[in-house]
Amino acid sequence: MRLAHLFVVSLFAVSMSAACGDDGGGGGGGNVDAPIVIDAPPDAPPELTGLGKRCTPSMGGADCPNTLGCLGPVGSTTNNGMCTTQCIMNATFMTDAQSVGGAITPNPSTQDAVCTAAYTGTIGTAACNSPFGLTPAHTMLMPNTTYTVQYACGITCGANNACPTGLTCNATIQQCRVM
């Protein structure tokens, strides 16, 4: 029995030595190993599956898994929208006598966590930063008027204005958009 145990231990030691042994290059005066060469391009960033995925607005969000809808030109039948989640319903602000908007209540930045949970990307940052559905609807803000606005999640541009695949940075507002 002791001999069988010794045989198993020696077999294990020999196999470990072979697995970890010298490959004949570099160290013991043998041939020098060839340098390691990476011959494949790096993997492309994975396509987004939630917030930021390109979608078709006329499909009503059916092509947006894990989010509530597709934000883009209303009625569009092309893939020019972006999957998103609403982060604020019915925020309000008031304009002054010169039609300048005041503070938005609640502050959209307090809802960024909703957006972060919906974002699978690694470029840019998810934020509650995309207003839509302004009421009353005007081409320009009117003086001394209270407005209600909805907010959806968006993606702020990353370093050097980088955005996830399929989106482009609008540098003026620092948001990734379908262009």
C-alpha cells in the first residue's frame, strides 16, 4: 500500500515537472524563444443591449429590450432612434420675463441611477439628460410661463468625445446621439 502511494506521488511530481518545465528557450543556454505576436485586431466593443442601442421609433420600442422605448424622430421608419428609459415624468420649470428657463424640479441629475442601471456600455456615462415632450408646446419658450417636461436617459460623451458603436458625440451638448 505504501509503495502504491509513493508511486502515485512520484507520478504526480513528474507530471507537474513536465507541465512546468523549461520549453527549451531562453534560460538554460538553449535557443531563444520567438517573441509573442498578437496577430488579430482587438475585439470591437460589444453592441449595446439596453440604453443607447439603435432602434426604429415607429416600432414603439419593440426593438428595445430592457428599456421602455425608442427616442428619436416621431414616426420614423428607419434605425435612427436610441433605446432609452424615462427617468423623470413631469418635471417643471418656469421662465422669467426674458423667456429664460429657471431651475428644473426635480433636478434631472438626481435620477442618474435609473439610467446607470439600464446602461451596458463602457464608453461615456449614463445620465438623466434628454428632455422631451415639453408642454405647453411652443417653438420658443414664452415669458413667465410654467412648463412641464419629461426626461429620458442618455449617454454623455466619453474621453475625446468617444461614444459607443453606432452613436456620435454632439460636442455642443456632450451627448452621444444617433446621427
